[in-house]
Amino acid sequence: MNKIEFDKNWFILEVSMKLNNFFSKFKNPSHFYRCLSQGNWRFLKQSNRSFFYHFSDGMYRSVIDNEKVSLIFFLRIKNKSNIQSITRELTIRIKKLMNSPIKVYGVGEMTKTDNKLLTSQNGKKHYNPIFKRRKNHKETDK
């Protein structure tokens, strides 16, 4: 938790979708993340895969509750000066996958549930890491 709590480059993005709509398009939350972060769809001449190089670290978890699926992403942006434009572009890319409500907020506004999970040793197991296999990546598309 400390690496997130005291680093101003982290932010939280939450996507909520109707359960039926979500599962008609995606197999599971991991499938949604793969489509978002590794897809070849282009926006402003940049693929989703290339766009995700703006982030240096991250994790996400999913919640299924009351006929909706929520994906909660914790993302660390490499250059905080670009945070407004990058988060705006990320919301556009998400809406291209599935038009749904998106909330973006700071780490200080995280829910009590996320706070408890991130401060508990076993709670961290509820998050899927992002960028695990992308340590040696190129910054540009081919």
C-alpha cells in the first residue's frame, strides 16, 4: 500500500457495466483488460497496446454485485503532467469497448474495501497485476 499511498502518480479508474451486457461481449474481467490493453484498435494513430506504455505499474480487481460488474483499476502514470489528457483518452478507449459509466479519482478517495484489501497481506491477492509480462517493451508501435 505504501508504494501507492505516497506516490502522486497513482490514480483509480472504475468502470461499471450491466452484468448481461458485460458477459455478452467479454468472457471474464481478464478478457476485458486484455482487449483494453493489448488491442490493436487505434485512436489518435496509437494502438491500445502502445497507449498503455503511458503507465508504469498497475493492478485491478473485479466486483460483481446487483446485476453489474465493476472493474477497479489502480494505475501509475509515468508522467503526471499528462494525467488529464491520458485519463481522458483512456476513458474514450474504454467507452469504445463498452459504453458504460467511468469514474476517475485519486488514491486518497479509494473505498474502505480497497483500503483494507491493500493494507492486508492476504488482501493483495484479490488484485490482478498489470504489466507483469511487459517489462522489456518498446515505447512505440512497429
